[in-house]
Amino acid sequence: MKGETYIYAANALAGADDGGVYKASQFTSAEIHGAAIVELNFKAGNNAAKNSVVRLTTPANLGTESKLVFKTICKQISGLLNKAKGNMFTLADQPGGIYMAPFTGAVVIDDVN
């Protein structure tokens, strides 16, 4: 779709639930999933039976540094979703070692009901 923003995330080069490109318009929420993990949720796309979850790791526990405050991370993600109209940006590419700060390390991608 023209003007749509896309988000790329991957945790491996091939296989089920190893990566995806998600429409920003299908982003539904961000949640704290663990001490150093942020979970992003996306509505199911066309022809998809389940919603998608992307879990991203931060370099230290949330709240231990100003860049790791959950509210700051949410504002950063929101800004990218709203400013990148018509583009695709890499949120996390574990095989390539490319991450949007402050994310780093393990990426988990899954389908949920």
C-alpha cells in the first residue's frame, strides 16, 4: 500500500517464525515481557490466521538507564512508526547484527491467537 510503513525483524535466515515484515498500521501494542525484554504485537495480516509477536532484548534491565526506560522506548518506536511513511525500517536483524537502539541480542518472533 502506498505510504505504508513496514517494519523488518528477523532472528534467523530461514524457517517458520524466523522473520517478518509487518505493517506499522497493524501494530497494536508494546509490553514489558521480562526484565530486559520488550514485546511488540501486530494484528494478523491478510491471509494470516494468527497475530504476530516480536520480542526484543535490551542490553540491560529496563529502567536501569535513561535509554532503557520503557516509556522512552515506546516514544522512539512510535516516532519511527509515524515518521517513516512509505519506507521500511529494520527493527532487529539478528543474523545481520543490525538493531534499532537500544535493542540488541536475541530476537523472538512468534504467532499467537
